[in-house]
Amino acid sequence: MMLEVKDLAAAYSGIEALRGVSLHIEQGEMVALIGANGAGKSTLLNCLSGTVRAKRGSIRFDGSEIVGTRPHRVSRMGLLHVPEGRQILFELTVEENLLLGELARGSRTSDYGLSEVFKLFPILQERRLQRGGTLSGGQQQMLAIGRALMGGPKLLLLDEPSLGLSPIITDQVFDALQALNAAGLTILLVEQNANRALQVTKRAYLLEHGELAYQGNSADLLHDEKVIAHYLGHLPSA
Amino acid sequence: MIAQQLVNGIVTGSVYALFALGFTLIFGTFKILNLAHAGVFMSGAFIGYFAVLNGLPLWLALVLAMIGSGLISYIVELGAFATIRGSGQIEFGALISSIGANLCLMSLGQRLSNTKVLRFPFETFPVEFYEFGPVRFSFLQVIILLVVVVLLMAMMFYLYKTSFGRQIRAVSGNERVASLLGVNPGLVYFQTFFISGALAGVAGIMIGLSFNSIHFYMGEPYLLKAFVVVVLGGLGSVHGAVVAGMLLGIFQNLAVAYLPSALTETIIYGLLFVVLLVKPSGLFGSEGVQVGVARR
Ligand SMILES: Nc1ncnc2c1ncn2[C@@H]1O[C@H](COP(=O)(O)OP(=O)(O)OP(=O)(O)O)[C@@H](O)[C@H]1O
Ligand SMILES: [Mg+2]
């Protein structure tokens, strides 16, 4: 098992954002985690990558317990988190952003170096020497994903990669994610754009007010309009 | 005559640049105005002085001063900044606690020197001059220039061409994201403060040698100059600090030679004012730089 989360809870100054969430991801899976605004999706990812401290529960990643492990150690173990809003380092060039990503790899081997990332996102090669801050939103998302790939991820966490992107660019990004998963990468995909996330995954978790409200096949969830309407507040739009 | 003043100005300016560089490195990376930089500078001069007094060769004294003031700078970080980092009020809090740290270092210096001005023993440094046409260099000036140029180049290389430099700039941009990518922020804090302190220490010993005068209060005037240099060059801009430091040194030397001495300072700050009116972000500052205490 790649990731096994048990009874995970987290709070911000006493206010609970996660109340005992359990989930698991097998090697090679791409799993969706969906939920409305403020459901606790980002908090969950932040607990996994160590930037938010879990109040309770356990996180086993690739066989070891990682609750309390500091973020830079977690990423060096191969758990890479592409945070919400992309978070490109504006002052560094595209290439420097990517090379920085290499740090997490350490002595592990990785399928992804500069040339593989450039093959996946050719636009990054064109913009190689530009500052990260000059990229468009879609390009920044590609850079954020490429940067994480450079770290040789065993598990990739993505927080709302489609945020603020046009449908066409979103397609490109999701195509890339599917290709990565097909090549064997394990992915946990957090999305508010539930429809898209359910289309590209086999299994999904639905988070509501810090608790799991549903888990199962993405296809079932996708076609269960009652569930979507009830938990996400709107019908999926194509 | 003017060529000579130019040379003197470049030498003085290079020391200003060295001092300001460490100051701007901390500001640019962590948004901390580290007023204890003056105390660290003074510590470097003291360490160098006591090393020489104990019979060590000057080059070794220089190395010890670098390492010693680098460590002192890191101790300031641990004591004055790391302790308040979690509170979310780092910019203002750090300003105050750096004043405290500076006072501690100064009282230490005052104790060690019994409030006296310390002077290097006679013939610590060969007093020799080289003539190039109308211009005269002292041996000390040549050494200062060499050391500063080597350090500046090493620093540029380190910041912009190595993985460590990338990590420093990454933490400067966004510490959380850097740590998600495997950067250990603790190590970055150590390196940055150490380098900043080491540069200040070298500047301290250089100034101590130039004027053959070391005292606990010697850092303060340079701190004020560092503000001028850093603001003139553009807050947080490394290139800007170097160029502005040189300009300030040259201008000061020319002003002393050709203008009424009482007016020098007035003119320097007047000029700074004009530059800021025309280009508020400084000569090399990017327009987007947030000055002062703005939070992301
Ligand atoms: N840094 C913080 N301090 C205090 N409360 C927070 C903080 N971050 C999140 N919260 C709160 O925790 C809850 C869960 O937030 P979280 O960001 O995890 O939700 P989310 O599912 O990622 O939402 P979104 O879809 O808007 O990104 C929310 O009620 C939010 O207001
Ligand atoms: Mg979120």
C-alpha cells in the first residue's frame, strides 16, 4: 500500500478542519478527493506533506509512519505535494524552479529529469530562461507539476490543478496527469471541479465538513446526480 | 588628483558594499532589518585584533574573523529571530530584537576593550605604496580591493549558480513551498546568517586596519551607510548594494576633497532623497518589491 491514513484529525486554533478521516491509496492508482469549499481537502494534503500538524491519527506512507515528520523530509521520502494556487517561485527562472525540484530526489532514482519534463510540457522548454512569475496560469501549473516530478515522486498530491484554468488548458493538464498515471505514477487528485476529477479516476473520496461522506467508484459517483447535488450543491456541468 | 580620489573612493566603497551586502542579504531573504549587523561587524574587527595580538598571522586572523562573526551572526538569528518567528510579527519584532542583540554585542565589546580604542601592534601590516602614474595605492588598499572583489564574485556565484543559492532564493520567495520541494529551511537560515556575518566580519577587520582603530561603537556609522546603500541600490538587490556601495564611497571621497566638509553628509542624504523621488524602488530595485513591513 502506498498511503494509508487512519482517523486523521486536524484543527486550526481549536476549530476542527478534519475529524477522523481514513483513506488509502494503492500503488499505481489515481484517486480523486472531492468536496465543497472549506471541506478540508487542502488541510488533508497539508497534513500528508507535513505543513499542517495532525492532531490525531496516523499516516503511513510507503511503509513508514510520517505524522510529525517535517515537510522537507517527507518530500525527500518521495511524497510530493503540488500546492493549491501552484506557488511558483516567481524570482527563479523556469529551469531553476525545476532544478530546485531535483532536491527532493536525493539519492533515489527517478523517471523524470529535465528532458522528460520538457517532453511532457514542451512550453516549459521554450520558456526555460524566463522568470517563473512571467508564465501564464496554465504554464505555472505545468511548471508546478514538472517541478514535483523532478523530485522523483512515489506519490503525487495535487491540490486543485484546474483552479483558474480555461477548459482547454485544463484538458491539457488532465491529459498529462492521465499519461503520468498510465506510466505508473500514483496520484491523489484534489478537485472542486468534481466532474473532471471523477472522469479521470477510478476511485474517489468525497469530503464534507472534515469527514468522509462517500467513498467508492468514481463512475458511480459521477452518475449519481443525487449525491452530487446533495454534497456539492450543484449538478456537474459538462 | 581626481584619479587618486576616485581610487580611494572605490576602495572605501568596496568596504561599504561588503558591509551592505550582508545586511541586504538578510533583508532580501527574510525581510528582516538586522540592526545587529553593526555589532557583528565590530565583532569581526575584535576577533581579528585579538588574533593578531596573540601572534597569529594576519591572513589567519582574517579567516578567524570571518568564521567567528559568521557564527555570531547565526547566534543572533537563533536568539533574536528564530525565537519570535512563530509569532507572525517577524518584521517589526525582529527590528526591536535586533537592536537588543546589537546592544548585547556592543556591551561585550565595551567590556573587552575597557571602552578604549584598540590599535593593531606596530607593523602588523606592511606600510608600502605602489605608484601607477598619478595614482598611489597603499598595499592595504590593494589587499582590500582584492579580498572584496573575490568575496563579491564568490557570493554571486554562490547565490546564482549553485544549488545552495537556489535554495536560499527559494526560501526567500516562499519558505513553505521550498520545504515542500525538499529544502531544509533551517539549513538555509544557518547559511544565510553565516555568510552575512562573515562578510560583515571581513569588512570590520578591513576598516579596523584602514584606520588602525577598533572600538565597540565602530559599527554604528556603517549601519547608517548601509541603509543608504541598500535603499539606493534597491531593497534586497544584491547587485544594487554593490554598485550603490561603490558610488557612495566614490562620492564621499570626491565630496571631501572638493566640497566644504560640513556639507558632505547633507549632500549624500540630499542625493539619496532625490534618487528616491525619481525612482522610489532604488537604482536596481524592481518596481514590485514591497518595501518595509508589508506582508504577503
Ligand atoms: N490557515 C488556516 N487558519 C484557520 N483556518 C483555516 C486555515 N486553513 C483552512 N482553514 C479552515 O479549515 C477549513 C478547511 O479548509 P481547507 O482549506 O482545508 O478546505 P478546502 O476543502 O481545501 O477548500 P477549498 O476548496 O476552498 O480549497 C475551512 O473551514 C477553513 O476556513
Ligand atoms: Mg483547498
